[in-house]
Amino acid sequence: MRSLKLVVAIAICLLSVAVLANASHNQFGVANSRDVQFDNPVRVGNTLLPAGEYKVLHTMEGEDHIMVFKQQNTKKPAEVKVKCQLVKLASVATRTEKVYAVNDAKELVLRTLVFKGDSAQHVF
């Protein structure tokens, strides 16, 4: 009887750890909150964000996937909301990647954002 209680207790602990490990990802295979660093100014949507550290939140507005970029560690933080498409990856991302284009004004324009551990990429 004592060993059965021990097995049940261990199973509950393992289940709790598994639930907590997956809690940071939503049903789309991406985390609801991430951090990203831009070393140069970057155009995200229609807004030119200054270089710096950003908290990135993945939210939903109806059927639309929305990314909110909030600048960290500054007195007047920049913030922008931009619609994105989620594209499923073949496997879980092993590293964070940022893909840029360069516009006519020679600004970096964020096109794709992949976070390590996610199973989908954000395409802008």
C-alpha cells in the first residue's frame, strides 16, 4: 500500500512538471511572451523602433494574430502592435532568428521572427 502511494505521488509530481513546462506555450506552439534585442533601429509594421530590448507579446484580436513590441529599460518606451501570420515550422526552433529586408530608405524591416523553443514562426 505504501509503495502505491509513493508511485501516485511521483506520478502527480511528474505531471505537474510537464504541465508547467508547457504552460508558457499556447495552442499555436508559440510562447505568449518573449524578449528580443534589436541592435539597430528596425521598422516593424509602419513604425521605426529604436535599437534596444523589447518585450514581445503574442495576442489575438478575433482571428488575427497580433504581436505587441514594448521597449524595455527606457524612460519613454516605444511600443507597436502589428499583425502577423504564424507559419508552422518542421521542428521546434533551436535558436532565435530575425529576418530583415531593407527598404528604399535603407531601414531594416522585420519580416520574420522565430523564437527558440517555438514550433511556429511569426511572418510580418
